[in-house]
Amino acid sequence: MSDAALPRELQYASPQHQAGAALAGMWLFLATEVLFFGGLFFAYLFCRHQHPAGFALGVRNTELVTGTVNTVLLLSSSAVYAAGLLAAEAGRRRALLLALAVTAALGIAFLALKGHEWLDDFHRHLFPGRGFGLHGPHAGGAALFFCFYFVATGLHALHMLGGLGLVGSIAWRARRGAFDRGWTTPVEVVGLYWSFVDCVWLVLFPLIYLIGRAA
């Protein structure tokens, strides 16, 4: 596709200018997300320093197998999406659509497993409040850990839902032939967001499932 045929809004001097602005905008948005989640992680570290035994007790009551499977699902989804971006850059629309479908399926599987894990947590009375299922001198610290657990995983799940919506929009546009060898910027922009959500989980996984488990 020639530069003249590439989609371009009137406020941009060229398709390359438009692509650079889109990527810069996404990076700026992700920087604000880093600040948002960074505050959450800082609060976790502060509270963990105050209640190390309680947080270790909370970690030991999370489902390590489910967390590990979900980590594999997310890493696989990012790898598949990257393959889809390469297919888009090569002009292979069917391969791109297949990669987007697999990415979405892996994301849905992640959310389904997470939902099942939340239900199990509720059945075991691990939601902080009256009737909290853990007892003993460190129960207060464990309840604080599960406050972080539900807030952090809930926010991550909301970002996952947003990512699935974006992947779906890219698939819809791809079916209509919106992308070609010379125009794949929207695919790349959504890939940045999806990879960021993946990276957030890679930080959450050790905080929730690993650190203090052997204490």
C-alpha cells in the first residue's frame, strides 16, 4: 500500500506522523497506568513490612496452581498476539485473524479461571470482614493481604476486559481489510496495551502466590 493510500486523519502531516502520535499516546497512557499500579504495589510493600507473618499466611492460602496456569495463559496470549502483529506486517490477514481469536480465547480462559478462583475464595471465607476464615495472631495481617488481593486482581481483571474489547475491535477491523503491509499501527498500539496488562500480572503473581509461601 502506498503512502498516499494509507488512512490518515486531516490533522496529521503524513501517515507516519499519525502512527508516531498514536504510539506516543499509548506510551503516555501506559505511563499513567504505571503510576497507578505503582502506588498499589507501594502500599502492598508498606503493609507487608508491617505485617510480614500475616501476609505470608495469606499467600499460603492462595491457589498456586491456578495462578501458575493463568500466568502461562497470559504469556502465551502475548506471544500469539506478537505473531499476529508479524502476520499483519506481512499482509497475512487470515493469520492475523487466527492470532487475534487465539489471543481472545486465552484471555477469556484467564478470566474464567480467575472467576473460579474467586468463588473458591468466597467459599473458604477468605473475603475480609465478618466471618473471615483465617484465625490466630496473624489473621489481621492476612485479612489485609486479601484486601490487596481482591483489589489488585479485580483491577487487573477490568483491564483484561478492556483488552479483550480492544482485541475484538482489531479483529473486526481486520475482517474489513483495514490493515495492510504499510498500515498496522492500531494492531501495534493494542499490542502495547495487552503486553502491559501481561506485565502487571507478572508483578502480581509473585506478590500474591510466591513471596512468603515457604515461611
